[in-house]
Amino acid sequence: MSSPRILGIDPGIAGTGIAVIELGRRVRLVEMGSVRTLPSGRKAKLRQADDDASRLRIILAAIVRAIDDHGPCVVAYETPLGSKGVRAAKSLAYVIGGVVTLAAERELAVMSVTPGEAKAEATGAKTASKAEIEAALCDRLDLPSDLVPVAKGDREHAFDALAVALVASRSELVRAMLTFAAQGGRPPMRLVGDDE
């Protein structure tokens, strides 16, 4: 049996961080990066919902590729406790809804993580800065500097996604799944509305 993998996601319509870790004797980073989308330059002729849908397709295509390439057993995403405004909350809801839908379609376990949980996992403090998160995770996982995206915003999203994946790796959900798998089982998954 191969080692289980977890996909961590830091969702956002402008930038989404993606990180895949593999569990074993030691947690290993498999992949991390971010997807950046830009609003259409034709906003006067384009409804905001159409622009968001176009950007969402780009983000979800990257997440599908990560799922297909790495076969995670759990998808974890960060859920902020508040938002800067209605527009930001709506766009974030689109991305989170897409992530949850993809996980359900693939029959993957899905869980949400708060920013405070992610920061505490990375640094031990719920109020850590982006720079502190990056430094702590690089040190903890012995990451080379050329492994992650160069742009500052991209790095922040990627490291947030990595912290989310690490929170999930220590969750009761993952522990239960690993125990069940070690006993030779596969957790039953049934989607609401399935007729058997």
C-alpha cells in the first residue's frame, strides 16, 4: 500500500495555493504552488458572475490535476472566519464550493481548517505572520528555496496550503482513515441522493 497523501488548498479567486504532502515516518512535501487568475479586462461588457466562472475554471483545473497526479485521500481547505466584504466572500464561496464538489465527485474526504489552526500548526502561534509561516515550514520540512513559487503572493498562498495540509494530517479524520486502512478496509462513502 502506498503512503497516504493529503491535498491542502488555500482558496481564493485571485490566487489559490495548492500543496500535497505524503504521510509516512516523516511528512514529505510532494508538490506545492499556486494558481493566479486575473479579472477580465472587458468588465464593462462582462457580468461579474461570468468573470468569476471563467477564473474558477482555471483554479479547479489545477486542483483536478493535483488530484489526478497525486491521488490524495483527503482534501483540506482553509475557511476564513470573516471576510473583507460581500464581493470577496462571494468569490471565496465559489472556490470553496468547487473544491467541495470536486472532493465529493471523487469520493474523497474533505475538511475545513481555520487560518488560526493553520498558523498554529506551522509556527505554534495563531497570530503568526506570512513570513513566520514560511520560515517555520521551510525549517520543519527542510525545503529548498527553489521548490516554491517566486512571487511573494504566490509563496504566501502555497505556504498557507501547506500549513492546511499539515493540520489535516494530524486530524482525527486522517487518524481514523489510517487506522481503518491498516486493518484492510476502505471507508464507505455514500453521497446524499445516490440510489442503490
